[in-house]
Amino acid sequence: MRTRGRTVAVLGVLAALAALCGCTVQPLDADGRPLGPGPVSPGAPGSHASGVLWRPGDSGSGVRELQARLRELDWLFDGPTGSYDDLTERAVRGFQRKRGLPVTGDTDAVTWRRLVRMTHPPGKWELYLMGGQPAAAPDPRCLTGRVLCISKTSRTLRWMTDGRTVSTMAVRFGTQYSPTREGTFRVYWKSRHHVSTLYDSPMPYAMFFSGGEAVHYSYDFAARGYAGGSHGCVNVRDEAAIAQVFAQVRVGDKVVVYR
């Protein structure tokens, strides 16, 4: 009866905390397994047997957070995508091996607790490095003609023709000391293998639209995500995507940079 009383008290405290933060708390036992009955959605913690929280084939917000935390420790460089793919499995295996845990490639409760202790809760842009944030309707200036439509709010570039979005990709911008200019511009020069003479850095697939500012592929963005920034250019991390756009964009096409 004493144990039961303690359990009821703990559940009461958790329920109170949940009410304060507006979230749902699923209490776990010492092995990380959910206490008490309750439906579990596919891919969510507790949906697998033997304390496995996520494994290859799962998807969802939990997997996205797992990937973001693995990125913090440099075990994963792609994503987060929200899908537990082969790269995620390989990263989990590496983390488990390094920490002396059973190397399964599945994320069990013990692996998750160790990872959480070593990382910080990821912010919005750490969870959506690939530009997965829902984007609002494009700026009205983007709805006619051929346009590189670039939103600083959603950090996305849309390649649009006559109001139709042909492709979308994640982008980053200049730092506070060298911000990317906003406004309506035109592509005035394209340079496939461009190298900056000012910073001696490669700028492949460069499409210049305002002085030295250009849309171009960034090796640094691909490696570090939003941990870095440009000197004013619009950086793209998906090389295949920007290569396709570079082949389609013409000198004279419109560029709109807005918030």
C-alpha cells in the first residue's frame, strides 16, 4: 500500500505539471517504459517492445528531435528530416559504441537518456535545418514572371514561374554585420565555378543580384547548418537543387528578398 501511495502521489505531481505547461506527460518506469495504459502513436516513445523508443522506419517529431541532438554532437550531419533512415541508424550506432552501450542502432530509453544529458533542447531552426518550416504564401511580387522568391522569415527560396512554385530549398543569409539586402532585384550575372576574390572562398552556382551578393551553393551551410552565416549572400545547402535552378534561371530574372 505504501508503494501504491507513492506512485499515486508522483502521478499527481506529474499531472499538475502537465496542466501548467499545457502538455501531456507520460510517466516512465526505471527502465524508461511507459507507466499505465494509454494509446501510443506509431513511432512515438513506447510504441516498441523492450524499451525501444525509435528504430529504423519510424518517423515523427520525436525522431526529428533525436536527429537534432545527434547533430549537436557531430554524429549526424544531414537533416533533421523526421525519418529514421540509414544515416540516423549509423549515427545512433556510433553514439552507442562511443558510450559503451549495446550497439543496436535502435534508440532505447538508456541511449536516449544519455543523449539528452549531453545535449540541449533543440530550437526551432535546429529542428528544421532543411527548411521544413511551413512557409506562408509568397510575397505578391513573386506571383508574376520568373522569380527567385526568397523569404527571410521561413528561410526558404522558391523558384517560381508565373505564380507556380517549381522548387523550394532551405537558405541562410548574412550575419548582423553583413545582412542580406531586401527588395526587388534582377539576376545580372551567373558564374558556375565562382570564387570570391574578397574572401577567397568558393561560390558554386552563383547568381548575382545586388553588387557582390548572390544566391549560391555553400559548403559551409551544408556542413554546419544555421550555426554560421554569409557575408550577405543567400546560401543554399542542397547542391543538387541549386544546380537545377542555376540551369533554369536566366540573366534578367527577378529576385525578391523579403520578410
